[in-house]
Amino acid sequence: MARQDHPSPLSPARRAFREAPSLPRTAGPARGGKKKPVLRGLGHGRRNRGFMPDEPAQGSWNLDPAALPQDGFTVQVAPRGFLTPLLEELGDRTITVMGRLVLTRGQEKAHWAQNVWLAPRWIPVTSIRDAARKLRDIQRNWRTHSHDQDGCNRRMALIGEELPHVSCRPLTFGDPAPTAPLGAFTLWTKDLLLASPVTTSPFPDGEVPFVEDKVGPPGRAYLKLWESFTILGQKPRPGDLCLDLGAAPGSWSWVLGGMGCRVFSIDKAPLANTVAGMPTVNHCLGSGFGLDPSVAGSVDWLFSDMICYPSRLLTLVRQWIDKKAMTHALCTLKFQAETDHETARSFAAIPGSWLGHLSCNKHELTWFWTAPEK
């Protein structure tokens, strides 16, 4: 999306975020096969972009099971590369951290959590088969969470092979999210499982894979809409009037136009020719912040993936809400070197809001809002 205002120059931390290469790791060997390299960023938002490593945020935590609570906690899974903002948000709710797993006091899901294990339990095991048997006794569907502690990943993979197969094929956009419950487990030590039969996401680690379109859209931002509509279970209907603020080069307008929506897009830059030529897309050159809802009239959906300070975006959406000029809104909160948790909380506090981190988000959160029923 085109830039709408001019943030301060990049800090060293932000520059490192943009320039850091993706970190490769090696997967365990398949049966009868060789080890093959896979990208550390398995989510589609991590394949081609650098991200801040988690290691500096992990610090030194007490991982002794005897010192940890046996119940009354949850496990919040940090997005790849964004453990720091999750820990900042959780504050003193944090009990301990292993890799991307954060043992947390209370049941409330953090906005920066990719997935939450809602009913974690400790399960002593004596062997791979014993571990698989105890998991099967709880329920059918399980997926492992890998980490780098004490070389447990190969052992976890062998446990997974003893469990019933759970398909995780990439979705074609329009496919519904899975409805079957999906449990998650990891080996805390060689002889101790941490497992939860209930999680907040039907996707492993909350990462939503898609069969990507590498030809039609002018950029990869379209995945944010695909993922949002899939996990929220709500999307515009054909004929809905959609306003796309800061639209260029047009990935979001491309999605909406392809769904049969009437799209009015605005940006200081033009749309890509393939999007501008869509019959249901109308583009205006200008600033998304310069559009007065009193003049523009009401819309069914307001969208924004603009690069701007979240506090400025908050002022804008409040104007549209106060004027009762939209029924739904879907916006990206893009943060600079520091995460503006205060503004994020203000977005979440608006009645009718959902705020969370998509697996295709970088240093940003996605905000969804629905007007209260009359």
C-alpha cells in the first residue's frame, strides 16, 4: 500500500528488522529419506521477508517443571519473529518462556498471540508409543509444536507419526476454516509432554496456509484479506460498497473486485493496470485521510492497509464510527520500531472489535469491527 504520511527515519532496530535474512533450519529426516532444508518461517508471510529473530527476547527463564504451575495457566504461541511484543503485552502474566511458547497466567488471549493452548496439562511419558497412546486417549486430532530445546524435535516427530493423520493442506480462498478441534503438544523434556486438547485456532500454531495466486494480484498484501475472511468467517457480499483507503498498488481492491464488490479506492498513487481495469473498481487520486465521511456517505465496508501511525488511523476510524458511516471495517495497524500497545488497546476497546496478529502480518496487527445491531 502506498505511503500516506512520513514517519521518522528508520531506527537501527527497524533497519535490522527489514534487512535481516530469513533464517534456515533443517527438518528431521523423513522415513528412508535425507534431511531437507525448510524455511524457518513456515507461514506465508515469512517466506520472502526478513524478520527480527526471537532469540534476544527469550532471555533466561526457569524451565524446571517442578517450579512451574500444574494447572490454571495457558500457553500463548508467539508469531515467528515477534516474541518481544507478545511479552510486552503480557507483562507480569508471563510465567516462563520456551522458544515461542509463553506460559501465561489467566485465560485471556493476547492480541500478539498466534494461537493459545486453553487447557494445557503435563503428561509424563516413558516412550514414544506411550506418549502417542496417552494423547490418543484424550482425543484424535493433534499437531506437534517444534522447538530447539534439548534436541526433542526428532522424538516429537516420531510421536506424531504414531498419531492419526491430520491433513493440513493449503486452502483455496473461499474454503471454510476447519471445524474439527485441533490439539497441540510439545515435549518439554524427553519424558514430559505439555499438551492441550483445546486451542484457539484450527490451524497448527495458528498459521493459515493458502494456495497462493502468483499472477493476478500486484503484491502479496492480498493474503491479509484472504486470511482475515477465513478466520473471522465474515466477508463482503457481491454488490457491497467497499472503500479501500491507501489502495495502491491495489492488492486489496483486487480481492474485493474479484468477489463482486463495488470498490471505491483512494491513494496518491495509481493502481496497477490489472486492478484499475477491473469493471467494479473505481480509483481516485488523493489521501485516504482527506476523505470526509460526512461528504463521502456510508459504505458497507471500510478497508485500510495504509502505512501510517496507528494513532492517526484510530482518529480516522473513530470519525467514521461517530458518523455511523460504515457497517464493517478491516484495517492494519502498522507499527514502527516500537510497538504502540496503548493505541492497540484503544482499538480493541471499541465495542464490536476483534484485534489479532495474522500469520501473514509482520510488525502489525489486524483490526476488524462490526457495527452493533440497531
